[in-house]
Amino acid sequence: MHEHELAVRPKDKLSLVATHESSPGHDFDFGSVKILSQSDDRISGLLQEVWHSTAESINRHIDLPAAYQALREQINGTDEHRTRKRRRWGMPLPPKAVQWLNEIRILDGGFGTEAAIRSDYEIDTHKAWSCLLLQNDPALVLDIHKSYLRSGCDVISTNTYQAAPQTLSDALNVEVAVAEALMKKAVTLARRAVEEFWKEYKQSLRKETAIIQTVTHAYNKADRPYPLIAGSLGPYAILLHDGSEYTGAYADHISLEELTKFHLQRAKILVSAGVDLLAWETIPALIEVQAITEVMRQLPEDTVAWLSVSSRDGQTTAHGEPLHKVAAILNSCDSIIGIGVNCSIPHELIGQALANVGGLETLRDTVAGSDDGYHPHPEALRPKGKQPKLLIAYPNSGEIWLETPLRSSADRQKKHRDNPKPTGHWVWPNNVSSGDWARSVSKWSVTQNMLEQEKHHVSPNELSHRYGLAQWVGGCCRVRPENIQELVQLVKSPGGSSSHQRPTLGHGKLEMEGNSENLEIEEEPVPSTSTGVEAQTHTVEERRRRNSESPTHGPVKKLRSKTG
């Protein structure tokens, strides 16, 4: 086949998609020739083309291997991948991201909580949810951000969790272009809040005013990091208004391409508006994780993000897939620098969830390394030679939703007809109160006190992965600024969390080292036949059923991530 001269078209230099020149009428297969696109060896397919060399004959061939996205854009006839500098696998992280990987940071709490409490508008019943304030009360958006910054948090999330151009357009009765402008406005407001607060904070350092009195003990005055702005992006469930971020039900009937298109449109808006990083939140299903990694590869090369999943049992996604599969997917996407859990994860299961999504060596229990689909050996989850990702946790307040009982069948029928959404109220479990939230969450966080107790210098990232603790920690639904302030005191204060014990994952329970009482958590039994396909399918379906029946599935408007 020497007459077939291989040539790379100059205009395709970036994608390295190859063509050839030859006489017509031949069939050839260049699949054995290994030319990688942009040094990306995660080849997902071969481009098969059919074209006419002359009017009388057709050449059919399989072209050279290339990365999936380059192929897809080639097929779609776009030249975007030739002109934009996009992140490729194996590229070094931006310096800013490398620095963040070695910092302890505190996230904010439930933006929607404050919006619903402080606003005169009916936030919880509006389709735009707290995004309504972007149009009707931007000053309140600014004030809420400042409230969390004054509480001591180092990262604020934009008021865009519920936002997508078309849905925001419909909810607010505005043009799509206006909706996109409102999403960018959310970033502008967050940036303004940070800048105004930082000026205020620096002045307070000189004057010893009340602004820093609440966080003086938590920070050495000159050491507080400049706050970051995370572009908040909720799951596909925000289009459905049915609480499916807690079940992932839509994953059964949606394509990877549709999810990718949905998330890419929103991400581009926030990135262009200038967020420091993206925050993909409350992601309930594996297919959506895959879509998000595809989106990240299409964004500018300096874009980084974290991704937090929705899980109720610390072992699986809300949709029922093993969390270690999330870890495996994200290990191939360097631009997602953080991985974790948020929202409905029970506090006592944070450590188990972080061990699973992080592929930690601390994950050692009675079935570690088995082939049941849920407990592979940790070394199989994380490629060697990479710096471990940030582990992140920001759970809800810990309250339990109690649905209001109805007296009769007629009452139930009338309620379902007039208002199909559940009604009820939040209550605290026995022996738990709002003041316990920070103490409960800080048990699963790397603290400044831990760093000081180490005999040899170690990074927060190293401690995080050694003990299965969150390096960035904060709050989600119903977590208010005062809760964040308490968390800052426990996590950031030198010596301020003296009762903090390092957790290890033991046989069938989470154990706290030291003299503290053991916190036992019963593990879900793994069927002895779970190595079979039928048993594995049954396990996934059973987990999905239990997740969907969780008592945290209260009113949809009250359960969205970042609502409170």
C-alpha cells in the first residue's frame, strides 16, 4: 500500500485528524497506525468516512485515531477546535489551581436560605427560584454574599445554581439574551461583593473593628486567603422541577450528548464572565459526570472546577452507581481539581463517601478489594504520579423533613389535586440542634490544628487523603452565615479544634482515633453472590429505591442544593 501517501492537512494540525492521497477504488485501514490527537491516549473511537474520489468510484476507509471531541466537531463541520486553546489531558494545571490544592478553604452556605428569609418575594414558589433576585433585587444578592464573607468563608458560589438561559428566559419572561446577561450579572455581583468586602476587611485590620472580631481567632490577620468565586451549576434536574437531583431518574432516558450540550452552554457563560472556578453541584448520576468531563475538555485550558455528587448512603450516587466509578472517570480529567459530596449526604457518612469518590487508601473494610462492584482496591482508582484531587464536603443542616399528615383519603386526594408537592416542616433529630452542625461537619475536615500537630511538615492535601477528610468544607441547604462562622472557628483556628479526632475507616464502622467514643455506622450488607450480573443489578436497583424513599425528599423547592 505504499502508493497511499499519508498526509496531515495543514489546517488540521491541531487535531491531527489525518487524510491520505491515493488512486480511487481501494479500501484501506489505517487503524494500525498509532497517531494520537494532542497526546491524548484516551481514544474513544475511530472516524469512519465515506467519500467520492471520482464520480465513478468510492474510497471507504477508517481514519486515524483521534480524541472523541475533535472527531465530533470534525463531523459537525466546525473549526472551533482549531482556533481555541482548550485543555488537553496531561497538561499541567494553572499555577492558581496548584496553589488551591494546598489550601484549607471554607465554602459558603445555602444562598437560597438567606434569599427566602430576607426577600420580600416568594422565592420558594418561583420557577426562577433565587435567580429572581438577579432581576428584581440585585442589592440583596450582594448583601447575602457579603454576609457569608463576613462569617469567614473563603469561597462564595454565584447565584446561578438554578440558572440556564432558556429556563430563566421562560421563568422571568425575558429574551434568552437577557437571561444570559443575568447569569453574567450574577458573577459581576459576586465579584463586587468580594472586592467590597476585601477593602472593608483590610481597613478593619488596621482599625480592629467588629468585622474581624468574629474571625480574628480563626486567621492570622495577614494569612486569610483572597476569596474565590465559584460558578454554581446545578444538575439537569433544574429543568425538571421534580427533585430528581436526589434520584437521578432522568439518567435513564437522556443521552450523553444532550447532557453535554446543556452543561456546556451554561459553563461558557460563567467562564466568560470571569469566575475563578466552576462548581458542578448535586450531580446524581454517572452519565452526568461523564458529560461534565466532556464539557471541561471543551472549555479554555485554564478553566478548573470541582464536582460534588448527590449520595445518600456514602457508597453510591443518588441514581445507584458505585461512587468509585465517579472517581475513575474524574481521574482522567485533570481540570476537575476537586471531588466530593454535598447536600443530602448524612454527616456521619461523609468520610465513607469521600473515601469512595477519592479512591483513598484509607478505604479498608471487610470487603475492600472485592469484585462486588462497590469496593475495589483503592490503588485501582487513582493513577500513580498525580497529585490527589481536593476532597470537598458541604452537607445540609442535618434536619429531617416531616410531611404533614392528612386526616382522610378525601383530604389526600384534594391536596394532590390542588398542590401535588409535599407539605410539612423540618425538624431536628433527637439530641441534635442547629448549634451542632459545625461541630459535626468539622469532624470530617482537615483543620489548622491538625497541621500544627504534625511533627513533620505536610500539606493539607496530604492529610486530607491520609485520613479521608475534606480539605474544602462548607454548607448547603439551610446552612446560614452564623453556622459558617462557627465552622471557621473549628477548622481555621490554630488550636481551636482541640477535640478534633482523626477518623480512620475500619472494619464495618467509622472509628475516631484517640479516646473519643466510636461512632458506629452499620454497613449495608453485600450479597454473597454480588459478583454476578443479576446480583449486581439487584443491588443497584435496591439502592435507587431506597434513595427515592429517603425522608429528605420533601418539597422540591426546599430541597434544591443551596436553598437552605
